Amino acid sequence: MARFAQDKLEELRERANIVEVVGTHVRLKRAGRNYVGLCPFHNEKTPSFSVNAERGFFHCFGCGAGGTVFDFVMRLEGLTFPEAVQSLARRYGVTLPETHEPGGPAPGEREAMYRANEFAAAFFSHVLWKTPAGEAVHGYLKSRAISDETAHAFGLGLAPAQAGVLANALKRRNLLEGAVKAGLVRSDGGAMRELFIGRLMFPIRNAQGRVAAFGGRVLDERLPKYINSPESPIYSKARNLYGLYEARQALARADRAIVVEGYFDAIAVSQAGFKEVVASLGTSLTVEQLRLLSRYTRNVIASFDGDEAGRKASMRALEVFLGAGLLGRGVFIPTGLDPDTLIQKRGAESFDELLKNSELLVDMFVTEEAKRGLSLQAPIEERLKAAQRIGQTLRLVPDELEFNALVSKTLNRLALGPREEKIIREQARSGGARTKPQGAAEGKSRLEAGTTAELGILGVAIIRPDLRPRILEIAPLESFDDEQLRALVAEACALPAAEDVPHQWLSERLSQEQRERLSALAMEATFDDPVNALKVLNDYVRALVKHRRTDRDIEALRREAVEAGDRDDATLKAQELIVLRRGITNDPA
Ligand SMILES: [Zn+2]
């Protein structure tokens, strides 16, 4: 993970005021000490989304989303922590020194490539909208039913028909080197020649909105019809999705993603009102692409051709989905059409109808297996073989509950008995245990290990720096279950009261669920009052002790003190502990 200089990050955090950052996406109203608005992460009519400016946290009491300003950007734009930091740094003009990975591009090299691409995108757009050559293409867009508004939203452009125009413009701006590395221009026997000549241009933006690559389509009958920027340090087609940046907010809002194949499909589907659409850039879907999407939503619907080849492709996609920890659904576009032409010919409703009838890929797989002779009449060897194949595929289902549900569904659907169930389960277990979901499971077990009290004590250290010395006095850090939380509380309490706990510590060392729970605490008015805050702290400590200290521990402590010859201390300790225990017993929790 990229490291950032702590002071730079703190500078960024001060400048990137959470109310301002959130406020560009959510209409916020002041309500007491917090600001409230409609949550951008789930659909709601009454606001349950709060921001506490002073403490620097947001939290939604409807869907549980929460965290720091970095978490907000991560979730909204589907970024990792370092990406969110960089995105905010750019927006607020904070310079973060670029780290240099060994074997990777030199510092500044990636930036030069992005700059060249971004200049080119603006250049292509200018040619499309502001020149006579562009005017001729407007008719083409119209013939494909693409409105000007949509074309602008996707940043469409036109590469000049004449070679050298873009190269010269890039050269004048000192962007040629970056353009060569990004594959926009190549040296052709000494002369510079553009990759894209006389093509309709589709900028491919990464999740942060930077132009990572281009696709270009001919406007005549030349071949190849489409060409794309080559792979580069800033672009890999297996790890990018066309339209992701444009769709990112809709993905979260709709909690659904529609994956189509081509540029025009994505544009048409988006224009028809399904803004939550991305295109797979002409490759078959990859695990990386699906992981990228799953940052926004777990409900992914992929579109396939309605013919036999499409059915086969959907079955191959199932394994990719399962590999990314998703179940995945499929829609099948009637033969001879694609999402673009389907919407043009039959309207958005017919596409919506298809979406409504989308099928779980894994269900389809079971049905396919059933078709392959797996009926009650089929010979026993056939049935066992099919059970084996199903088990091998279900092996990839990471979630235990989902797995069990799918096994029983399969058994029911195919009228299978306990013998086949055994085979399915054995197959699923073979070849090393079923793959664990990446990230999610790890975060969960960490959360379970750390009790509410441990997290609460950390919350107090963050929200009430003045109580840090008190935490060190009364909180039994040694009995924390969660190592990470214990270390964080210790480090937080070692900070001077004037210093906030760095958000980087939270983003890098806590799970998302832990950060969400912390953010809920940060909305509490209880902590405004020092007496109340102390009371809450005492409650946490008591709850922690209740969990950790058995009567035997108490007795052991007392004996220890007696043996040390300090009778008074022993009595005191025993009394203290009795009081503590009473407090615990009175505690309804
Ligand atoms: Zn929400």
C-alpha cells in the first residue's frame, strides 16, 4: 500500500473539509451539531445520513455506511484508500510525493501519461464539437440515436483525419513523451504518427475519472472497426471497465451493475435511463473487473447473446463471477440484436423487461446440467457425474450460507438424494478448501473478535482527546481481544491532546465495519459533555472487565496483593473489584 507523509495527509484532511466534500454530493442541512441529508449510498426519503464536521466523520443510520472523508470518497468513487487520498489531493491542490515502486514507472511518468491523455481527450472533443469535420460526425451520432447530452457525458470526441495534428499540439505542450508512453503517438521512422486517425473517440476513464486510455471507431468501412490504446503503466484492459467513472454514483444508488460488451451498448443503455452500466472493453469479463465493480455493488448483471454461443459464454462467466466472490446474473439479448440495437428497435421497456427476468448464473448452470441427462431416468453414473460437476463449480462459492442454499436448491431441483449431496459436498471440499472471500471474511472475524467495548474505548480516544490520560489509567489494555484495537488505543493515547488520531491509522488498520461503527459513535451528542463522556468511558471499561475478568482472576489479584504484603492495597483492590462487579451486575447488558 502506498505510504504518504503523515504531515501531508493531515494537511489534506484539514483542507478537504468533510462537510464541503460531502456537500458536493449531498444537500446537507444543519441539525444541531451535525449536518443531515439524504444518504447517497441507499435510497431514502427522510434523511438518516449525518456528518459531524468537528470530529470529521459521516454516518448513515439507515444503511450503516460511515467513516472519514477518505471513506466517503472511497465508497462514492469506488477507490482504495491511496486512490482516495490522491483524488482529494488533486482536488485540493495538496502535493503528495509520488512513491516509486521498483520496476514500475518512474515518478511523474504516470502523471505525464495521464496529462497527455487528458489533453488529447479535450482536443478530440474540440474537433468533434467546434470544427467542420466534427459537424459531419454529428449526423452519424444522430443515426445511432445518441443525444448531444449523452455524447458530452461520455466525453466523446473525434480524432483528426490528418496525421500529425495531435502530435504537434502535444509537442508544443511538452506532452509528447507522455503521449508516446501512453500509446497515443508512436515514432514511425523518425516521424510521429498518431494511433487514432479519423476515428470517433471514446475516452476510457479509470475509477478516479482520469483518462487512462481510448477506444476509437472508424467512421467509414475501414478495418479494424475498433482500435484501443495499448496496455500501459496506467491502463490494463483486464482491470478497467468502460463507463465505470460515469456510472459510479448510479451503481451505488441502484445497488446494481449492468455489464455490456461494447462502447455503444454502454452509452445506449445509460441514455435509456439505466445509468448503472459499464462495458467490459471487448474482453470476456475478468475477476479483476468484477472485483472493481463489487466495490460498488454485489448485484452484477451481465448481458450475453441469446444464442448458443452466448449461453456457453455465460457458463464460462459463472466461474469468473464465483472467483470474484459474486453470484452474478445473466440477461440474454435476443439473437441478432445487442443492447444498443434492442433499445433502439424495441425501446427501453423491453430492456427493462429482460433485466427483470435476469437469471442467477448458478441456477442456469444447474438447469443446464439437468438438461445434460440428469433426470431421474438417467443412468446412475450420469447422475453422479453431474453431481460431481456441480460440486466442482459450487466449490467456488465462498459464502457458507450461499453455498448451503445452492446445494439444497440443486438437490431439490434435480430430485437428488443424500448420496448425490455427499458427492457434491465432497467435490466442493476437494482441491483445497473452498476459496475464502477476499477481504470480507477477514474484516468480519476481526470485528467479531473486537468487542463493542474495545471499539468504544478507541472512539473515546479519538473523539475526546482530553480523556486519553484517563483511558490509560482505567482501561485494561492487556485484556483487549483485538490486538489491532489494543495497539491503536495505546498509540492514540500516547498522542498529545492537541493532536488528532491520524485517519490513515483508521483506514489502514481497521476493517470497514469497524470504521462504520466508529463513525456511529462520532455522531453521538453524549460525547459533547465531559461528564457524560467520562460516564460512557466507564461503561465501556466495565463491560470489558465483565467480559474478561472471572471471579478467579479477581481472587488471584487479591492474593497477589496480600502476598506482596500490602494488606491495605489488597483490601482496596478487593473493594474496588467488588464495586466493579456490582456495576457489572447492574449493567443490563
Ligand atoms: Zn445510507
